[in-house]
Amino acid sequence: MKTIVYVDGLNLYYATLRGTAFKWLDLYALFQDHVLGAVSRVEKVRYYTAPVKGSSSDDPTSPQRQQRYLRALKAYCGDRIEIVQGAIVRTTPILRLANALSNSSAAKVRVVQLTEKQTDVNLASDLISDAWHGRCEQAVVCSNDRDLVGALFAVRRDHPGIVIGVVAPVRDQRYVSSYLSKHANWHKALSPSHLPRAQLPEMIPGTQLSRPDAWKQSAVAIKQLDTPAFGPTSAA
């Protein structure tokens, strides 16, 4: 099936990649070669993300690593990858405390709040547009965010011939959002065993782009992971 994959980048990162050695991820290979298999022909992976802010990160060099990864992904995968960037907005609202602080009568406190903007609406808009123009036979959404329910419902209602798949970045099938899965033809959890097998080359051919030192992992550790991959799909 002619397939387009829609990846909620921050959902994938915080649910699956953060704290692992597998951030140098080849998103096209991940879905074409491991998650979906031969029954699907991935025409394009749309990757929705937002530039991280050094001033709001635990590591101020995080933005440089992120931008290197995005350049590497595009250089290696070419037109098979489309990167759609939103924004992260920093605000300092005053919020009510859930529990009073000891030795304090304050009921409210000012906090730093980082909010991702545009990602959900960009993904939802492209999903509906691609369905409307007949650009795919199968739409695969990699997210576990229930904010996308409306878009899945609209495509299922108005384009019933399009197969909808949900690949949730969770480690257990039980935690796939029921709000999303009930509007999909099939759903599955993203297997952690796929991540080490779908890594970009250490050095991207024809470029000076290489995996950041902070992201490097042992090749031996990768070879030791020998869990069987998923089949093409699993029915909802």
C-alpha cells in the first residue's frame, strides 16, 4: 500500500528516545524496514518537531545536536523525509499549588512553562489534506496524543477507503490510546527492538555530518539486541 507516515516528533522523543543511545534515528528505515514491512510502500515520512531552546534546556548544547540530526536526516533520506517545524513557547504563568509548601503560606507560585505550538495542528492538517487529495492508500500516525482524534475521525468518516494505522511510542500495547485506536484500522506499540536497527550511518555519506559524541553507543550493545521485529501490522 502507498503509505505516508506522520511522526509526532516530541511525543516520540519524550516517550521513547530520551535517555537512550538511539537518537540518531533513521525514521524512513524505522517504518519501511521494521514497523510496517513489505506490505507497505512508504512514500514519505513527515516529521513534526520544534526547535529546542538552549536557555530552557538542561544542556545548552541540545539545540546544536538537534539541528545536526535534522540536517543529517534530510541529507541521508532526501525527499523521503519532510521536516515540519513548529515552535516551543516559554511563558512564566502563576499557578495554584496542588499541595502547600512547608513553612509557607503561599497558595500560588510562578513557574517556567514550555509549550509546544503548531505540531498537532500541522500534523492533523497534512493528514486531512493528503487524504482529501488521494496521496496515500494508508496513513500511519506515530503518536499517542489524543489531540489527534479529530483528524483521525474525519479521515475515517470521509475517506473510508484509506487504511489508518496508529504506532504509539509506548512500550506496551496496553498503553496505546484508546481514543486514537478506535478510529484506526490497526494499531501497535513501537517496539524498542527496532530502534538500534534503524540508525543513520555514523557519518552521513557526502557530508561532514556525524553522530554527536553524546549520542554515540557501542556497536556491540546493538548487536546483542536480537529481539524479533514486528510483522507488517496487527489488527485493532
